[in-house]
Amino acid sequence: MGFSIEMAINYTTNAIGFRIYIAKEYKTFQVKQGASRNKLAKEMGKMPNDKYDIQELLQRDVYVNDKKVGKIVGERHHPNEARVRSMRLQVESDVADEFMRKPAELVPLPKELVHSIRNDGTVKLSKSMRELQRRWRNTVRIDEKLYAPDEMLDRAVLDNQGDEIGVITDLFKVKRTYKGVIVQVRIGIQKQYGVDAQIRIPINAFSRTRERLDEVVLSRTFDKVLSLPSYLSINEMGEEE
């Protein structure tokens, strides 16, 4: 049976109408899904937020309200980006004087505190100066620079002759202050010096970091570190005190 022109027109009109209906329904579904995701995010205490790449933040001034804190100058070099939770911040001198026990020029800036990039290109933080101060107290000082715990983990430890001793696996606190790092010692070093697989090295035994190589360097040879009173003391302690 053949189709008349009128039947063909009706078929085409119905088909187009059905497609429009499907498109509208799908759009409604997308909106509802988006609203559900936002609602869930609110319930979890987080709103959807774009993740800023370090290249977007590099050399930008950082503010808490109207107070300039400093400038973002980089972050640690680590193959696993998930382990990089802090950026490096060059602090304004007046901020360092006011909010640090002992001023330091370079300090960590936790990525989670970045709220947004403002219209003028500066970076807005989501927390107060007191929160920054609290974070800076929970750091270690090496070569007059402050490092967050996450910036120390996985770093290779070298002596001043370039011999690799091991890798930092944790930090050690004494009376709520970081006094040392826990190092997983290389097997060759264990045999050579008769040390355990894990040892504690006091923070004051380090002289500097090598940012590009993600290393931290001792101020002397390893055999001399082993005879330091601070090394002997920290390794005689029990668990964190």
C-alpha cells in the first residue's frame, strides 16, 4: 500500500516532534543531574571547584582579604602529583615578622587553601592569617626555609659527599614539634655502617634541600652524623613524645 503525501507529511512531523521531545527530556535530565551533584557537594561541605595547575598560579600574588601574603614561586618536583599538596610561597617580610616565631622567606602554601583567582589576577585564600600561622608552625626549618610534612616525605637523603643514605618515610615529633625524620635506609648503607633498616635523623643535621632533584642533604658525612648527640638522643627515644 502506497503512502499519500499527507501521510508522509504527518510521519515527518511526528518524527521531528518526537526528537524535540527527547531533546527536551534529556536537557531536563542533565539539569536535574547537575543539581543533584551540587546538592551532594553541598552536603559534603564542598562545592565543585576547578583545580588550578601550578602554571596558572605561578608568580601570582596571594591575598587573605586585602592583606598581601606573598607570591607563589613553585612547588616540589615529585613524579606522583597526588603527593604534592603544597606550593612554595615567597612571603612578604612584614607577614613573616608578624606571623612566624622566626621569620622565613620561603614557606609552604597548602593547595587546599586556594579559593580562586580574582579578577585582578591575584590569588584569594579561603582561610585567615591565623590558619596560615597554624600551618607554618607545623613545619620543619632547613636552611632558613620552612617545609610542610608532605614536602619532606619521599625525599632522598644524601650526605655532604653525595652518598644516598635512604628515603624519608615519616616525620618524628617531640612535644608536638617536628624534631627529626624517619629514614628507610638503603641495604648497602645498613651493611656498611651497621645501622637498622629505619633510623631517625634530627632536623638540625640537614643543611639544605635540592629542589630539582627532590633531595635533602646532610651537613656532614654519614659516619659523623651517627656520632652527633642529637642523633643518639632521638634514636634512644620511644615513640613520639
